[in-house]
Amino acid sequence: MKKTISGKAANISRRRFIVGSAAAGGGLALGFPLPFGIGSAAAQSAATDPEVTAWVVVKPDDTCMIRIARSEMGQGTHTGLAQLVAEELECDWRKVVLAPITPGQNLARKRVWRDMATGGSRGIRGSHEYVRQGGAAARMMLLQAAADQWQVPVSEVTVANGIITHAASGRSTSYGKVAGAAAKLTAPDPKSIKLKNPQDWKIAGKPMMRLDTADKVNGAKIFSIDVKLPGMLNAAIKACPVFGGKLVSYDEAKVSGRPGVRGVVKVSDTAVAVVADTWWRAKKALEALPIVWDEGPNAKQSSATIAAHLKEGLTSNDAFADTNDGDALKVIEGAAKKVEAVYSTPFLAHACMEAMNCTVRITADKAEVWMPSQNAEASLAALSTSSGLPLAQCEAYNHGLGGGFGRRGGNQDYVRQAVAIAKQFPDVPVKMIWSREEDQAHDFYRPISQCKLSAGVDQNGNLVGLHMRISGQSINAFANPAAIKDGKDVRQVQGLWKTGNDAQFGYTVPNLLIEYAMRNTHVPVGTWRGVNTNQNGLYLECFVDEAAKLAGKDPLEFRRMLMHNHPKHLAVLNAAAEKGDWGKPLAAGVHRGIAQFMGYGSYSAAVAEVSVSSKGEVKVHRMVLAVNSGHAVNPATIAAQVEGSVAYGFDALQSEISLQTGRVAELNFDKYRIAHMVQMPKIETVIVPTFDFWGGIGEPTICVTAPAVLNAIHAATGKPVRTLPIKNHGLTLV
């Protein structure tokens, strides 16, 4: 192999803590060690230890620092990706640590780490191949370095747990001892690398302990909201409470004399901030600041007006048909039995534990941001455009996120706000934190929608026709209009598509019509964990139970009749039913519900055991969820993600964002109900991997949680719950 010399380390401030996410391109690379900062000693030493490939730095003591480009928000992506790299690297897992990177470094190296965005359950499924190649290339180079040292063919050298052996001569060495020489070798062509068969995995595919747990437990982990920099100021912000309203005026003199207050800043046409030496002083001054808003015409909007707007879309002539097989309307009209229903789901907030925040420092020739982002490169771009400095003079330091759920992805509003504030205080770092009320009032909410469904069954109980008409708000209309073609937004029928590998419809119905009528509102919307599979899964799976009842069929058997051409859907349904004891006796007053759906490349199903008291108290005793994500990189993480999905699914059952006089009514957790630990049932996860594709894990099982519970409530009470939250039906999760 050709030998090269790696570059020298750069000296960068210790205040830089990182963990990236965002765009495209690249490949394996040798090269200059990277600068790291705030945080772990491993991150700081990575600037001087040998970089074997862009993904792997090996220390003399055999510690293997694995660089991760995606964001970590509790979903376990960092550990999973490290397992994939370590698997191909053949290192000692006990000596693996994580080393962060920044989007500026990624950009400077022609995006060698490729995509740094983390969303859509793509953290692992979107990067597994090239990170595995990075680990495999490092292994090949380390083996070659040892073979060169011993002057033997590399084919005679083997490795296990980071110990390289030449059996013929009885010699051995470790990765740490040959890393320096390996770093000078040219990386192999990725096309020449043969990756392991997943069935032969020893590190990946196993329930390894998370690499980030200890720091969370002992308090060592620094989240963005914890960042402290010398001379730092703090900002509290308030935007017009009515979406689309504007800032008219404020009286700075009323708060300028308060202790610690350094100034009031007009952030934009819609927001104002107070800057002080502490955030609490900034917050209290902001509360005392006289502000005049022009609330505009949207102040006349309410949940009632929005519901009427959506209802009109259920019968309008402007819907487009994403699926139109046969003649569903005619067949349903002439069916032996038919049923019709209208379902609806409300706006929902992300309600991240860590409120929106970031810290920005602007100097004459440098702009820096410390933030919690699902898309660090988007944060870098927002910093550059807002500060006016070119990308090369900007850097973004990403932290572990205290919740993301889609809120901290493409919408970089909090970064732009913080930059606008910091520009008024040059050379001084300014940390902006939203209050919980601001976080609830200015989210990018899960879209609101209604769905009208009708079905017909024949005399033998066969489903002969199904019609779904969804009327609701479009995420793309708000965030990405270019994705809407000829007025048609297929994103809003996610999970009901007939083609593609991401979210396929799981039933065969001879006459099937699925439509979408776009009905946008003044409320900003965005991606919410599970996005449209949440609503669409609920609509379909609850109505399938209604159709089964109409047909006089068991809900499980009725679904099986429709799934002969959908083996993977059927397999997870059967797995959940078997583990969930479907058909077996239950305790008095306990009833079961079942649901299946596909989203984010994975197949999932759920069985819920539920009781409902005479007072409307809903107790979920047990949930069994089955999932097939193709490959299972860390079964323990999968189980944890499933459990988290149940909690988020419970949020969807009992929460809502409602509008009064154009503004959000639920401004804190006294009114916005999120899942409590006492509500959580026994959760059992059944993993049924088929090892033939790569699916996501963070979001798929949310879409079956709520419908399984609602179907159990239907079984318990004899009445379907067609609108959420359940409190509107006199029901409460306990």
C-alpha cells in the first residue's frame, strides 16, 4: 500500500463540545486529526492520537474512539452506530468510547462523515453501510501495519478483540501499538471492502449497554441548556401569542433599571427578548415589560373554526386520490352491510423535557453556536445566514438533546433568534432559553386532521370496499412547498401508500379509495415523532375493528383475511397476537385490542389489555408489541424505544393543543397532559427480524399503540372512540 503522512493537530478552545448531524457526500478518509473541545477527555485527546480512518482514532492504550455524526436524543443511535463500527473493526468493545465531530469539520473535509441529520428513524438505517465500511477499512489498515512490521503477508494475520496475531510465528500485538503506522497507510477503496454477514455479528446485534448512560446518571453529561461560558449573558424571549401577529412596541424604560438587566432586543417583527446576567432576571423583566402586539385577523380563529374548515374537506371536490383501485364508492353503496365513521385527531406539541435553547457568540470574524439539534449542519447554515458570516467562519457545537421528536430538525427558529440577540452584544456569549409557556405556545405542532371512512362487507363477511378521505393540514405546505406536486401532497397519506419501502398499506382490498384534501390553518406544523403514521394508523386500524364487528368476525381473523399478500405485516401481527395471548381468557373486566401498521421501513403490531371502570377510568394493564426492522443492531435499545413509543402514544391519547382567540390554550403541563409513570403498563417487546432490509425503530411502534388501546376500549365499552383526546368522551388514563 502507498504510505502517506497525516497532518498535525490544531489547537482549539476546550469550550467546544460536539456531536453532529446534516447533509451528503464523502467517503473514507485519512487525514489530519480533528480539534475537539468541551466534554470528554477522549474527545480532547483525539486531536493528537492516530486517526486510522475518519471514523476511528486509536490511542496507545488501545482505546478506540469512534466518531459519530448523528445526533443523540436518548434513542441510542450513538451506541448502535458504534456497535456497527466496532463490529467491523474487531476491537475490544470494553475499550470503545465516542468522539464527537462538528458540522464545520465535516464541511471542511468535504463531508467525509456524510449525513449529519437525525430524524425519520434514519439514524442507523441511513448510515449503516458507510460507517461499517469505516470500521472495516480501519481493521484492514491496522492488520496491514502489523504485517508490514513483521514482514509477513497480511493474509497470515488475524485479529480478535483488538489483539493482532501471527499464528505461524507466535507473535502478537495490539491496535494501539500499530495505530501510528496504520494511520499513514492509504485507506482501501470502499468498493473492495466485504462487510460481515449480520448473522455472524458478535458486537452488533447484541444488547450492549449504552455508552452514554453513565454520564446521564452521574450528572456529568452537559446538555445545551447547561452550557456556561465566561462572561455569558442570558436571554428570555417572547413572541406574539397569536400566530401571524406582529410586535408593535414595547417600553424598555419600564425594566431597564431592574437588577442585572442589560437590555431589551427586538428579535424580529414578531418577538422581543430581555437580556440579563441570569436567565431568571431576564424572565422576570420580560414578564414586566409592557408589550403591544398587533394580533391580526388570526385572533378570530379557534378550535371550532378550524374543525369546521377541516369538516368541509371531507366532502369537497378538491381532494386527490393517492390510491383508487376498482370502484370503492359504488361497491360500498351496494354492499350487503356498510359502516361509516368520522375520526379526528388534534394538534399535539412535542413537549421536549429540554425547552428550546442555544448559546451564541458573535465576533468580528467568528460566529459560534452551542445548541441541541437534530440537524447540526442546518444549525450551522442558520448561524451563517443570520450572522452574515460565511460558513468557513462559523461553527456549531451540538450536544445531546433533552428530547427532539422532530422539533429540533429543519426548524432552526431558536438558532436564528439567539443569533439576532447575540449580534447586539458582540464578543459576548448569550444563552437564550425559552420558558415552558413559550415552548408550548410556539411549537411546530403535529398536524390536525379529520378522516371520513366507509366500508362494505358481503354476506360472507368479506371486506369488499374501503374508502378513506383525510382532510387536514399539510406539513409540506408549511415547511417544504416544493415537495407538493400539482397540489398533491402524498406525505399526508403516509402509511397508506401501496408502493415504496417506507410505509406501505398492509391489506389487500379489491375496491380501495384513499384521498387527501389539503386544509391548512394559521397554526405552524412540523414533524412530530411518527409524523402522519400516528393519525393514519389510528384511523385505519380503529375502523378495521369497526368493519370486523360489522362482518361478525374476530378482529385478528378479519385482519388475517386481508393480509395474504402482505407476509411481513402478517408475521408481526401473528407474533404480537401469540405473545399477547390473543383469544385466551382474561381477568374479569379486562379486554384486548389489536392493531398493525408499517412506518419508517419497519413493520409493527400491538396487543393491549385494558379495563374501563364505571367512572371512565382507563387502565392499560399490559401491552405486547412486535416489530420487524429487518436487522436488530441492539435489541435492548429496540425494547427501550418501543417502551418510549408507548409513552408517546399515551400522550396522543390524552393530550391536545387547542386554540382560543388564535392562540394556544395549553401553556404548561397542568393543562397539556403527558404520560405519567403510574399510567405505564407492563410492556413486552417481540423482535422478529428477517435480516433482509434496514428499517427504523424510534417511530414505528407509536402508530399501533393508540389504536390498540382504543380498540380495547371499544371492546370494553361497546362504543368506538373516534375523536381524541379521550377526555372528550369522559375517559381518563389512570
